[in-house]
Amino acid sequence: MSWDSYIDNLVAQTKDASGTAHADRACIIGLDGGAPWTTAGHACALKLQGQEGANIARCFKNKDFSAFMSGGVHAEGLKYQFLREEDGKLVLAKKKGNGAISLQSSKTAIVIAHCAEGCQQGNVNKGVAVIAEYLESLGM
């Protein structure tokens, strides 16, 4: 089974009333170790580099976001400024001139999406939540 279809679903969930998608890239990684569930071959893949997935997974697994607070959230070779964390499950971060990222964990995965500059991160949060909560409902 390919997890890549979840990227399409997530992006579709971020559309506003005019049909504009607010997420342009997304991925799903495992909570244990940060291994990718989605492939980099998808047109809308968010491509984590090096240890980025492992570092993100470690923070979520331990529910310790101090590394994000002090050093930012790294994705696709960029450092995003940590904004806030909610309930040990949701992390929001932004990079001036390069949009924002939303990360939400389920029992076994972390759903990550990028919000394009000028788009609404709230819509992206909604799309990320739909996928994370669906995985959670499956016990994943």
C-alpha cells in the first residue's frame, strides 16, 4: 500500500471556499525513528533531508520540544522558527519569506505539511489534523 495518496488527501483538505489549496507539500514519517512513510517521488512530497525526520520524531516521541524552541524546526534543509506546541501532538513553525510548516502526531506517525507563503496556516493545520486523526482512529 502506498501512503502517497494521503498527500493528495491532505492537500485537498486544505482548500478554502474558492478552491485554493493552502498546503503545497506534505509527508508522513514514523514516530519511531522518523523513517518516511510517503515517497519523495510524489509531486507534492515534502522531502526531509539527513537527520531531519529522526530529529522531528525524537521530539514528538519524547514530547520534549525544547530542541525546536532553541534551534528551530528543520525541514528540507531550512530552519523554521518554532511558534508553539499544543497537547504534545501539534507543532507550528514558520520561516519568513518561505511560509510555514504544521506537524501533528498520531499514535505511530507524524504528519507534516508546508504552507506556502501568503497562504493560511490554519487551513493547513486542518488538513494535517484530518490525516493525523484518521490514522489515530485506525490505531496508528
